Amino acid sequence: MQPGADVNQRIARISAHLNPPNLQMESSFGLRQVNCRAKGGSPGFKVAILGAAGGIGQPLALLMKMNPLVSVLHLYDVVNTPGVTADVSHMDTGAVVRGFLGQQQLEDALTGMDLVIIPAGVPRKPGMTRDDLFNINAGIVKTLCEGIAKCCPKAIVNLISNPVNSTVPIAAEVFKKAGTYDPKRLLGVTMLDVVRANTFVAEVLGLDPREVDVPVVGGHAGVTILPLLSQVKPSCSFTPKEIDYLTDRIQNGGTEVVEAKSGAGSATLSMAYAAVKFADACLRGLRGDAAVVQCAFVASQVTELPFFASKVHLGRNGVEEIFSLGPLNEYERAGLEKAKKELAGSIEKGVSFIKK
Ligand SMILES: NC(=O)c1ccc[n+]([C@@H]2O[C@H](COP(=O)([O-])OP(=O)(O)OC[C@H]3O[C@@H](n4cnc5c(N)ncnc54)[C@H](O)[C@@H]3O)[C@@H](O)[C@H]2O)c1
Ligand SMILES: O=C(O)C[C@H](O)C(=O)O
């Protein structure tokens, strides 16, 4: 071989790589069309994020793009999806990313999806309850769920938008109206309560949070968030003072973040982490993995209420089994009564928003 031939070949190879003859930017914005050679991406599930340009949506998009179970990732919002999509699409992971902007593109965003994650809607400011978000977020969730009923009625839905205790009943009523309701496929995301509970309990016990499992049942607002500290794994005991401290901190973890952010929104990063942990569990269930169990707010017969959060088994059809609460101590039984009282009103408010 001639001296330098090796180098020339390498330069030719690099040049071909930098100027591929057939490369398409995967985006519905038509950013740049450069003849398509291959679609890229790996076999896996199709996932849409609705509200993808928001505080939760952006880190959620980033983390879902890293999830090896995802082959196609659709990012939908009413603002800013071109930028978020271009940005996330440059990550050299398997999922193909496509962006969708505005309601006229909602149907394209949803068609063919296996899992739809919804963090769309306004967040709290200091002094507000989650229920104060109802007037704006109820309408947003209604519109998005109407799109799901039309375009991907079999998709698993992970609903994050607050107030979850009311938005899940809203979604259920929308799907009932459309004739597509499958209670196994609609899940309110309460994973952040579990993530917080694991963290705070681990701090008290001096353990690694990854070793701790705290069931959190009920709903996702104040006293409806009911940590079952008597069922913590690894098995342990707490003083009455520790129980008061932990229960209060877990129930008010969201408010802790809202106040620390001083008007700039609520939990976004820990929520994106929790949402991905939960979505990954749903996808592993869809794939047929055994023993996938997480807490979620679902249609339930565990109590007399039509919806309740508890541990559920996730499988090929979504929620395959809902676990009962197990033995509760006196403190938890009292907490359960308070939780049910508030939950009943929030559920009814969601149902009547659609039925009215
Ligand atoms: N379930 C939970 O544990 C949990 C945790 C944190 C936040 N939340 C809730 O998640 C929601 C989003 O929080 P955030 O901090 O990301 O808010 P954000 O304001 O930063 O982002 C919300 C996004 O939703 C988009 N949006 C608004 N209307 C829309 C519509 N009709 N269709 C599609 N997208 C729309 C906005 O454009 C924005 O990009 C809030 O309701 C918040 O309370 C829930
Ligand atoms: O507290 C909020 O309003 C957001 C979310 O529900 C949370 O728990 O962080």
C-alpha cells in the first residue's frame, strides 16, 4: 500500500459519515429533508408524551429517549416542540423522535401509540392546592383523552396532570363516553409519592433508598397520600415521632418543592424521574415481564371508592391485578378514613365535570 493511502481512505470514510447520502431528520416539522436511507431505531414500543415541552415534559422526553424499550417517541405540546424535538433527537440512542405542535397535530401524535404519558397542564404556585388547578387542567385532560379515544384507544395512559384524584375520573368518563374505556389501561401516576417515601424513610433508617420499598396508597394530594409505614421493606419499626414526621413529609413533599421554587412551578425533575420509572414498569409489563408491581391510582374495588391508589401488577393488558391494602395499624386506619373522605369529593368532582 502507498504511504498515505491509509490516511486518504480514513478521510474518505469520515467525509462519507459527515455527509451521508441519505439521511432524514426524523421530525414532522420538516426541519431538513436529506433523502432517507434508513429509519433507524430499534424494535420496541411507541410512546407519546403530551405536554412534552414543559417542566416535566422536557426531562421526561430526555429520559424516555434513553429507554431501550422505546422505539418511537412522539413529543406533543401546544408550544415549543420543534426545539425540544430537535434537541432530544440528536441523542444517539435507539428511539426515533418526532415532534407535533398544536391541536391540529394531536391525532398524528397519538396514532399507533402503545403508551401515552400526560404531563400537560398548569402547575401549582405557593399557597395553591392541587384542586386549584382543576378549572384549567380538567379541560386540557378532556381534550387530550378525546384524542386518545379516537386515535389509540388501546394505549396504556399514564396520567400525571393534577389534580390526579380528579383528572383520572375525568379521563375514565371521556373514554366511557367514547365507548373505549378499559379500566386496566388508565393509570394515575402516584410514583413520585413512592419515590419520596423511599427517600425520606431511607434517610431516617440510614439506608440506601434503592433498598427501601414503601407502599403509598390512597390518592395524590395531602391527606389522601397515605404511606403504609408498617409495611416498609426491609422490615423495620419507627417511633411515634418518626411516624408523624415521615407521614407529614411524604404528604407534603409536593408543597415542599412548590415553596422552595417560590412561584417557578412544582416538582419537575424528580417527577420526570418518577414518571420514567413508572412508564418503564408499564412497558416491561406490556413486554410480558413477570412480577412487575408498582403503586398507581386506578379504578379499584380495594375500598368502596371507584378509584384508589394501591399496589398493582402490570402486565400485557395494563393493570392485571390490584393488591389489597394488607394489614393496617390503628394510625393507618385513621389516615385511611381521612383519605377516603377527601378522595370521594375529588372523584365526584371529576366525574361530574364530564357528566354535567
Ligand atoms: N402526578 C404527579 O405526581 C405530579 C408531579 C408534578 C407535577 N404534576 C402536574 O403535572 C402538570 C405539569 O407540570 P409542569 O411542571 O410540567 O408544568 P409546565 O407548565 O412546566 O408544563 C406543562 C406543559 O403543558 C403544556 N400544555 C398546556 N396545555 C396543553 C394542551 N392542551 N395540550 C398539550 N400540552 C399542553 C404547556 O404548554 C407546557 O409545556 C401540572 O398539572 C402539575 O401539577 C403532577
Ligand atoms: O405538588 C404539586 O403540585 C406537584 C405534584 O403533585 C407533586 O407532588 O410534586
